[in-house]
Amino acid sequence: MKPNYIDANIETLKNGYQYHADKGTYNCIECGAVYEEGEIFPYENRFFTAEKMIQHHIVHEHGQRLETLLSLDKKLTSITDNQKEILILMASGVSDKEIAKSLKLAPSTVRHMRFTMKEKAKQAKLFLALYELTFEAHPSSSDIVPIHAHATMIDDRYKITADEAKAILERAFISLEPLKLKTFSTKEKKKLVILRQIVSTLDPQKHYTEKELNVILKAIYPDYVTLRRYLIEYGFMDRSKDGSDYWLRS
């Protein structure tokens, strides 16, 4: 699953973007594009607010949301290729009879799928309520640490529990305040935990010059160049093409 999907609610998944009231920004969950309230954006000889611009961006850069979500791995959606075809036709307003004729199915098969999808939606709502009541009130230390928004190559390296992260921090750092790194591990899980801790000391609203960032990182660990490279490589930070400007990715 894409990292920006993990904490998204249903409305965000449907829209393809998330509104951050604290920052006044609209963020695309597909590519990370950001449109800030108060700015006016030119598009095809017209001008749009941030909200209208993100809506145009989603459609023109990433396509219709239904097709985007249906393109996700079957392991995530549990929807077969035949079911995808039927859902796209249903969303287009095609009648069950016409869908059956187009796909050479019995009309009863299409009606049954429509009924099944409605039942699954009801079950999903109930399951989500049960999950939140069970786990959100009392998070477990064995829960997986959330994946940062622009993580790259999501795989088993991101399966880190809160207990594991705590143990890694205790071994990797001389001190957490001020932050002093003992050694930068070559193991992927440890790298992620270390980088996440370093990122927590940076200002998400600020843009840093390369010199400013180097000073901060060098105070944490002598090999600041390696830290800087991995912060970019693992999607925690981004930089301008000439490397003069660095910022945390939202």
C-alpha cells in the first residue's frame, strides 16, 4: 500500500488528497504535491484556489479515483479482474442488464455482486468500529510504528514495533537530548529508526540551506554527509535541484 494511504480516512481515499487545517494546505496522497490556501494557481488560462487546483491535479495527473483504487494490488482490495470491470460499469451508470450483456454474464450474477458489495461495505464499517474500540484506546507496544508519508520501497524493513524502536534508540545513541549518535547502522530497520529520530529534531515548517543542515547533522554524528544522503534516499527530506535548499517532506 502507498505510504500516504495508511492513515487516510475514507473521504481522503475517495478524493485523492488530504486537507491539513493546521498548515492550510491540500496534499496529494499520490505524489505529495502541495497547494497552499491563500495562493491562486493558473491553469489553462484560468485561475484556481488551492482546493480547486488540487482537484484538477488529481484528475489530470492521476486519473479517476475509482480506477486508481482498483489498480491497487488484489491483496489489498480482494477484487478480481472481472469484478473490477463490473464496478467500473456500475459507476458509469450502466444498468445490470446492460452490464450482463456486455460481459456475457447472467443478470442474476451482476445483481448478486451488487448485493454482495453492499453487504461487505456494512461489514467493513462494523469491523472498523470494532478495531478502533479495541486498539486505539490502549495502543500496544507491539504495534507497528507508523510509516512516514514518503517512504520508499515499503517492505519488511518497515515492520518495526514500538519496543523494537526503543531498543534500537537505546543502543544507537549516546544520548537523545541532545541527540548524539554512537554509530549509524548498516541494517535497514535500524537506519529507519535512527533517521526518524533525527527528523524529529527538525522543523517541518522550515527550509534549510545545505550549510545549515550540515551543522545540525554534524552535531549529531561526524559523518553528516551519510545522514543527509539517507534522509533524502528514504523519503524523509527533499531538496532543490541545485542542492541548496532542503526541507522535510509533509
